Amino acid sequence: PPGVDTELSYRFALYGSLFLSNSADPQQTFRRLRNIYEVRSKLVHGSAVTSAKRERALEDAPELAKAIVLRAIEQGWPDKNELDELALNHKE
């Protein structure tokens, strides 16, 4: 359905940035996660990806994945309701 990929991309970036907000700038993390998701999506669907976007995602993906896993190990993985609550209370 139209808009589903956009919504998933947004939620992926928003929830990830909120989850890491105690250790990384949420706006920067949001942009980085959004780019990673965009590159993934384009690769999966056979669309062209600029080398700059691909290289940025290649640098960011392992770093952010490590940060997310470490936080989850240290403090536990939030459930969907916690992430929804953080998103609803988030102020831009």
C-alpha cells in the first residue's frame, strides 16, 4: 500500500533515535537511520543508490547497530508501548 514504506522508514528512524537519545543526538541519529533505511529499501527494490549515500550507510549501520545492541543489553529492550509513548511525548 502507498505510504507504508514511508511510515516504516519514519518509525524505524524515530524509534531508534529515541532509544539512543541518552547517548546520541536524536536529530542526527534520526537522519542517519533514515538514510540507512532508504539505502536498504532502494537496494531491495533495485533502485539506484548514490555512492555517497551508500558509503554513509556503510559507515553508520555497524556503529548504530552496535549502540542499539549495547543499550539493549545494558538496560533491556523496550516494548512497543514504551516506544510509542516516547514517540508521542517527543517534542521536535
